[in-house]
Amino acid sequence: MIRVRHLMAAFGTVWLAACASAPMHYYTLLPAPDSAPVDAAPSAASFQFELLPVGIPAQDDVPQLVVRQGGQAVDLLNSERWIAPLADEVRGALSVDLSRRLNAQDISSGLPVDGKPVLRIKVDLRRFDSSPGSYALIDATWTVRPLKGEAVLTCSSRINENVGQGYEGLVAGHQQALGELAEQIASVVPALAAGTVPACPVR
């Protein structure tokens, strides 16, 4: 009987410790749906695009938010996590942003429209740095090429956004940085769809 009581007491201690642990928070990089009214929808683009899977640094390929704490020290925040793998979150955010800016369909998640040229877009993040209350930084190389033809454009983008306090502010900063990256990519896609190779955007 005494042993049973000890076991129940031990179980109760573990249960209370679990209840007292920090709650889990989940974040997404996908932009919120645009609820603003539109007077006249722009005409659909004369091309479509295919956004390939996004490459991310190995050190960031974890469920937890990885943050810098000054110098070379980093922390994995077990209670602060991405709702999906980071590579999928980044790709999803870029797909939404590119579709909005180009008014074109990402055929990676659907069927291509016959007769419309396809632009293939590949993005690789070399850095995805997070410093709460300070900055959200992405450093990317990206390539755009028509599926038919020899034209190809390869560019680099380094985008650093100031962020407010808290992890929500940090995630919002990365959303803004990805939005800027999508804008840079979108600025060259129409020219490539028309058969010319523009210069890389300068920001």
C-alpha cells in the first residue's frame, strides 16, 4: 500500500511538472488572405510559373525557431515552432506572393494551362537568420528560366528587415523579407516570358 502511494505521488509530481511546462506556440510564414475589396480584377498573365522546392540551410531545417543570441551563439526554441517544415513554409509563402504579384498560376500544385509558357523558378536560401527584437535576414540565390528556350537568369538577394519585440514580430519580419524577395523575382519574370533576359534587380 505504501509503495502504491509512493507511485501515485511520483506520478502526480510528473503530471504537475508537465502542466507547468511552457505552452507550445506555432507560427506560419504564409501571408494572411487579402480581404481588401477589388474594384476590377487584373487580367491573368499570359504565362504561368512553376516554383520548385526551396533549399534552406541545414541548421534551420528543424521544427523549432532557431534564433541568434549575440555573436555565434544560437538557441533552438522548443516552445516556438513552425506549423510545417520550414522549407515548405518558405515555398508556400513565395508561391502566394508570386501568384499575387504576377496574377499567374503556380502549376506546381495544379495542372498547367495549355498554350501558356511556363517559367521555372528555383530558390535556395543560403542564410535564414533570426534575431528577436533586432532583425530577420534572408540571403538567397534564385534562377528563372522558361521551360522552352535557352534563356536563364541567376541572381542573388540579401534582404534584412528590422523587427519588433517578440517572436510574432520576428516571424512578421521574415514574411516581409520573403515578400520583398518575391517582388524582386516577379520584376524579371515577364521579360523572360517574352524571350528576353533582363538584368538582376538592384535593391
